[in-house]
Amino acid sequence: MNWNKLWRGSSIGIFVFLTTFSCTKIKSTDIGTELIPAVDNITTFDTTLAVSTENFLFPDSSNPRVFFNTNGSIPDLFAGYISNDPQFGKTTAAMFFLFSPNVYPFPYEVKDSLYLDSVVLTLRWNGSVVGDTNAIQKFNVHQLVEPLKADSAYALSDDIPYSRFLGSRTFAPSILNDSIPLRNQKVVNQLRIRLSDDFGNELLRLDASAGQPLSRDSLFRSYLKGFAITPDIASASAANALMGFNIGDTNSNLRIYYRYDTAARKDTTFKTYRYTLSSGFANNIERSYAGSEIATTLTPGADSIVYMQTTPGSYTIVRMPSLNAFKALKGNVVIHKAELSMQQVASTGQGDDIFKAPAYLYIDYRDTVVNRPRPFFQDAFLQGLYQPSLIGGARKYVPGPSGGVISEYRFNIPRYVQGIITRNDANFPIYLYSPFAISYNDLFLYENINPMATGRVKLGGGSKTGQKMVFRIIYSKL
């Protein structure tokens, strides 16, 4: 059964129901999207409300499980080591997967006359480097102790045990887009790691006869549980980047190059193992905030600076008590725009040039009555699908107050605010974060937002002088 399609279909049905039966007369006009009247201070007004902001870290227990993307593809996995991000500390990322034959039995040409040339693990780079492309990294390859389960989704905090060392590669991330000459052709966007000859010869000795590893998938998985790609921190302590890889790409594989002899000839060839539907995958990403800027803001109380780091990372609670005062003062008005806006606080010499801002931020709210997160149905979703073009949250580059270019984010939630004004809905706290994916299990909703662990930014909070996060309302009197 395709669970992604089932969840998507269920969420569409639920969302259509909710948005259909929760509409008001004000909502049905669609005012507040494309038809905002000019502010004339006679019938239409513009005001800015203060907000308060408070930083938090997502606990390990809330780390998402890495699952297939909503289109059914394998998400990009990340590996590497960030040793020095002054704002957000250190990050260690390892990835785990299995490459295996795609058909069984999987015989070699002539079992008794095979001679290994090399065995190479190849990973298709997805073009993403988070951090310094020139700082040296070292990746180690180990053999997993237990098989990965193809029907399970592993959390980012899950520890996957491994033991036997198979090989390593020391490199600068900048080489990943270099062309590599290989057997009369050139390949690009690959990380190639040569594994030990002992392991290669062991693979060549595998048998495809009944009951042997190359005869059936389950038997092969019992023999080879999978691979662990881990950063070697001791040997590359100055490494300062994460890299993304697509293990489901056809250019990601384990390839055994060998020679074989027959009575007629001698020849060279290779066998290729790839990711298959019966394989599992996992990504372990650990953050350490000791000594970082964000660590100094985690005591209870309002923060003037907002720290956003993509999953696994941080979040900020935005509170708007001033909205209650606005309602009490203005009464029942028509909300045309309700925009929460924020700008990057640039910091020279703190890695803003190599650690980029997230492509998207996201907001939802916590219904404190039932203690559940809730999406902004009417402002952010169309026919059950999340639409950033409706609510906002996409990174936009704008001129900074001190020159240069900074990132800016804006969110527009007029229908949510209209509910507070007209229907006396509660003014719940808003959660601002940069997710890999959004997930509301009770609504059967799952949507990918950002690449894993990609992006961090420091933003002006509710009390930041000069770059204050603000909530702007354009409204008309009835």
C-alpha cells in the first residue's frame, strides 16, 4: 500500500471539509489576498502591533523520523562535521543504508577464476554543502551490526550500531563537483571511497547457489546488514560542513571491479549493488550548542534575537497580547492583511557567508486547550495542500540596514486573525521554526519543507532595536 498517497488523500478530504464548513461571510469575499484597499485613514487603516519572542530547542524526543518524501522518493541524507559555527555550535551527521543486488540469483561469471581489482562505494552528491567547502573532511565507512528495516522510519536521534571498518576518504567538499576520469568517461558530483581488498575478495567469494547469500534478498541482508558513513572528527577536527547525498540515485552504488579467466579469454568487468525497495536508510544528526550564541538565550523569558536552525534545531514562540488590546479597542473590523515580518541580523565574522539562511520558515500555532499543534488551515492550505505562496515564509533577499544583502521572511494570516476578531477565537501562541517536514498525525498530513539540516539564521525578535519583528494589520471599519 502507498502510505504517502493514502495520507495525502486523507488530508485533502479533511482539509476540504474543514475549510468548507469553517468559512465566514468575511472569508468568502477573499478580501485580504489580492484586493487590499488603499490605506486612507478614513475607512481603511494600517497599524503595527508589538510581539514577544522566546527561543527554544527541539528536544531529541521530538526529532522527526526520516521517511520517504511525499512524492515517494528517498530524501537526501547528510553527512559531515561542523566544528565551528559561532551562532549554533557543532553538528555531527552520519548516514546509514544498504546497497544490494536488484535481482536474484546474482551470480559471478566463473567462481573459481575471479581476481579483484577494487571495490568502490560511490555516493551521488546532491549539490549541497552546508558550511566551508575548503575545510578538510574525513569519512569512515563501517559495516552495520544489525540490518536496517525497510518498513521502518528512523528518528534523527536514533543510534545505529556499526563495527567492522571497511575504508575511508579524506577530502575537501569543494572536490565533489570535479570531473573524475573513469574508464573512458568522466563523472561528476560523486564521492568515491575505495574499500578494503579483504572486503572485496569476500564479496567475490559469495555464492549464488540455493541457500547462499546471492540466491535470495533475505539471505544477502543476513550477510551484509548495511553501511555506516561517519565523519572522523579526530582526523579532521577543523572540518566545517555537512554534505547532502542521494543514495537512491543510480550513480550511488557499491561496485566491484574484477578480472576473470575462462578457457576462451581473459576479461575485466564489474558488478553493481544499489539501493532497492527492500533496503532501509537512516540519518543521525546531532547538535551541540555548548559555547554558542543560541545557548545564551535559552533561559526563560523574552529574547530580542531569534535563532532559527533547520531540523534538528530550534524554534521560537511568538506571542501577540497586543492583538487582544487591538480587538478591545477597534471592535469588529474587516482584516485585509495580518503580516508577521522579520529580518536577518547580519553578523560579520560569524559564518553568515558559509552558513546560509533557510529557504523556508514555517509557522503554526498551539491549541493550548487540547495541547496540540495546529496548522493555519485557511491561510496556508489550498485543497488540502500546503501553499507557501499563500501564507509566505519563503526567504527573500533585501538590502540590509548597514549595507549588503540580508534575508527577510513574511507571513500573512488574515483569516486566522479575523477569527479572533469576529468569532472570538483564542489568541494562541504562534510557533516559528524551519522544519525538514511538517507533520500532523491526527490530520494525516505530512509535507516536506526544507532539505534536512540545511539553513540557519539570526533574526530580529520582538524587542530588537532597529530590526524588530512586527505584526502589521491593515483593516477597515464595518
